[in-house]
Amino acid sequence: MQQDYAEIYPNPVSGAELYIKTKVPAGIEAIVFLQNAQGQPLRTVYQGTIQEEGQEITVSVADLPAGTYLLNLQLFDTFISWQVIRQ
């Protein structure tokens, strides 16, 4: 189901950035936030309106130590979560 709304890449991530490519129509409100492996919020990455289908959202991970994180995307009442590995 996740791939119906968006995809993330690369994962695992060894560089400074991770990308979310949306697959939803323009005009949808989206919130993207990052949590640590214990579910504690780290930061909101994006909050706003999707401008076009295929919009790419850049997530900076340069300041994160190696480990496992949760990247969350909320679209209306749909909540999608990915496990992200930072190398």
C-alpha cells in the first residue's frame, strides 16, 4: 500500500539526503516527519500542499548518526511509515 502513495530512496541511506517521491495528485495536504526507532519525534520534514504528482521531497539526514529511523507520511487520514536505515 505504501508504494501507492509514495516511494522513498535510497534506503538504506549512506549520503546526506533521502528522497520521497509522491504519487498523489496536486492539492493534497501532506505532513512528513521523522522519528527515532523508539517512536520519539525528531523533526517535521515537510508540511504543506503537494504541488504536482511526482513531487520530490528532500529529507536531510546528514546530522543523524547511523541507526534505524521511522519516516512518516500523513495524507488526509492515511498514515504511511517506512523504516529507514542510516549507514
